[in-house]
Amino acid sequence: MNGKIENMANRSNKKVVIIGAGLGGISTALRLSKIGYKVSILEKNESLGGKITSFKSKGYKFDQGPSLITLPKHFEELFDDIDENINDHLELIKLNPMCRYFFEDGSKIDYFSSLDLMKKELDKIGEDFENFYNFLSIGSKIYELSEKTFLNFPVGKFPSNIKLNNLIKFPYLKSIRSYQSLVDKTFSTKKFKQIFERYPTYVGSSPSNTPGMFFIIPYIEYAFGSWYIKGGIYKLIESLEKLLIKNNVKIIKNCTVEKIEISNNEVAGVKTSSGHIDAKIIINNTDVSNLDDFKNKHSNQNIDNFSLSGFVIMLGLKKKINLKHHNIIFSSDYKKEFNDLFKRKTFPDDPTIYVCNSTYTDKSVAPENCSNLFIMANSPATHRAWTNDDTEYAKKKIFKNLQKININIEKSIIEVEKIQTPTYFMSQHNSFGGSLYGKNSHGIINSFLRHPNKEKIKGLYNVGGTTHPGGGTPTVIKSSKITTNMIKNDY
């Protein structure tokens, strides 16, 4: 015990500055402060959370970023690491069905988390249940080895005690062929192929250019469930902010970082809009594309290497809308939509739409007999600022496609409306071109060699969705664990 106290006392002399209070930065601040480091976290905005943020108006509440939780065990691990029980802070609700999919011919499929109900849905469209079982088999093998290597260790630092059995079972050929071709070989019906081809867009990438390794995304969702936090996903950030205060982390909001100060290839502190802050350990929780600016270096990033952005409409409606919690309305020409996004680099003429209707699960997020819709369509990352005409064009396309499922958004029922374009993500979150996930996952290198958690400059680290192991809330929390362990070993 005395050794532990002495160790914590030594670490209390080590000042840590975290740039950006996204989920990765907050998680790392909590973990480091718990083991004795003196931590300050800097946030350019008025509220914490990064892309996990919230908007409230006239009794309506919207999650502006992620709208679901997967792999809840990683969230539980975060709370455990700081001697807290997640159930004392948050109420997680498992969703079933996880999503309802709407197709051009007017049919729909409910994607259930239970195999018996899923089999009935597959039978409706003539998809062999064995194909779905094969998907689960491939996904489980990819996940099993990934968790023992990629998801829990820094790049190039994978453990040497991996069992031969794990290596033999791994579906190498399937994981490196294109995701789209793997879907095509696994499923037989056009509709189920369409559902699964959508998953790479969850990390802003194209199914034709992403490797089959990304079968891990739908597998994780199905195997571990799709979850909602009562009161909204932002409840997670609100709870973690209270724990930051409890653990004596210094929170500095409305603070812009202008420069990371470096001397003899070692960090010395940061220059901010609030003045100089000295530190020997600095963690970047912003988009890693900002590192060159922080170091006063010219950036030569190519927008074509970055993942998709998004166009978002939040609507508070004086009417109950007949939708499940998560819904996807497919475009009529999937191939053309992907060409618009990834080749023509333009907002799709016929976009696939995601609609989150959280009032289906949680009556507290809107007035009685009303609906709060979070509507999103993919859009390319761009350096060009969106105009009012761009916004109206995208809005018109989305409203038109909502009419396909008999949802007519009339002005008379709209109480609240808020729109976010790629320009918002550029300005509010310093995301390169408005990209939501940093570099895209096209090809083996981009997929497996994400930006490292540790820079060559002594004392400089990274954490978050643009850093290894990648985007998505559970992987961001794993990024925090990896970065924390590296700092603990180095200092």
C-alpha cells in the first residue's frame, strides 16, 4: 500500500494537458487522474463531449452525435477503472429491434437481436438463415483475434502469447478481400446485401474499398446488442463530467489551443487563448490532422483520403411519428448513391436516410404526443463551405425520401428545426473537411495502420476516433485505455 501511495505521489508531479474534451480525452483524464497524475483538460467549446453533444429546445432533446452504444462492457470497464459502477450513473436500455429498414418497393425488415425473430424476418425475403449464421461465424473469428491484438494494444505492440489456434481460425482471405465482395458471397438476396453494405459508412467509408475485416462492425452490433442511455446518449458525458470534478481534473472550457510548445524534441507545454500552460505530457484528443497546425508545420493532407461527413436535420414535431427507435430508408439506386459520395464527391441525388426517433424508447426527450427526429444523410468531406442553396437542396431531397414511407413534414407541425452541414463539423469540432472519422478505411494500410497513440516527440500522445484503434464510441474508449497504459509505462 505504501508503494502505491508513493507511486501516486510521484505521478502527482507529472502534469498532463489534454487538448479536447471528447469521449477519448475525458476517459483518459479520468484514468490518469485516478492513478495520481495532475490532469488539465482543455475544450474550445462551452460544453464537453466533442461530437457527443446535445441540443435542447422547447422541451425537445436531441443527441447531436452518436445515437447508440455498442460493446457496453468497454463502458463498464471505464467506470470500473475509476472505482465506479456504471449502473449508479446510467441506465442502459437494450433495443429490440435494433433497426427497421425500409426499401424502395415499400417493404420493410426489422433487424432483431434475437435469432428466432431474425429467422422469421429472413424467411420473409427468402434469405437462408445459414447465410446469416455464416456471417456470425466469420465476424466472431475476426472479433476474437482483434480483441486479443488490435483493439487492446498499440500498433506494432501486439502480444506474443497469441495461441496458434487463434491464428489458424482467422479468416485471412475473407478479411482482406473487399467488404462488398464478402457481403455478396455471404448473402443471396439483394435486400440483405443492401443492409450489410451500409455498415462501412458507419466509419465513413465505401463498401467496395473497405476490406472484409469490417465484418466486425455488424458482428459486434449483433453479438453485443444496440443500446440506448435513458435521457439520451449525452447523459454519458454529463455523468463523466461530474466524475472529472470528483477526481480533481481541472476543466478549462472556451479555451483554444494555438500551439504545442516543443524544446529539444520534447513537449514543454501549450500556448492557448487563455495563456501558457506548462506540461511534460500532452495528449491530443482532436482530429490528428490538427497536429501539424499545433506544431506550426505545413499540412499536406489530401481530402480524398478522409472519411465521409454528414448532413443532419433535427426536428421537434407536434405529432407522434410511427417509426422505431432506429430507422434506415434506402435510396432507390444504391450504386449511384455511392458514386455520388465517393467518386463525384457530391451530396447524393437520392440519399439513404437514417432517422433516430428516440421517443419510441424514451418519452422524456420530447413533450407528450410529440416526436424528436434526428435525421442524417451521408455527405462527402469538403473544404468548401456549404451555402444556403446547398442546405436547401439536401433538405428537399431528404424530405422527399421521407415521403416514401408516408412521413410528410409540414411546416405546421415543426416546432424545432436545427441543421448541421459538413461546415459545422469543420468549425465546431476542427474535423478535417468535416470528416466524422478522420482517414477513411479504404485499403489495408488505412484500415489497420491508424494514427499511433504515441508521437516521436517525447511526451506527446494521441487519443480518440482518428487514432488507433479507430472511430466509434467503444473503440475510442479502448484508445483511451491504450494511451493511458503507454503513459503509465513511460512515466
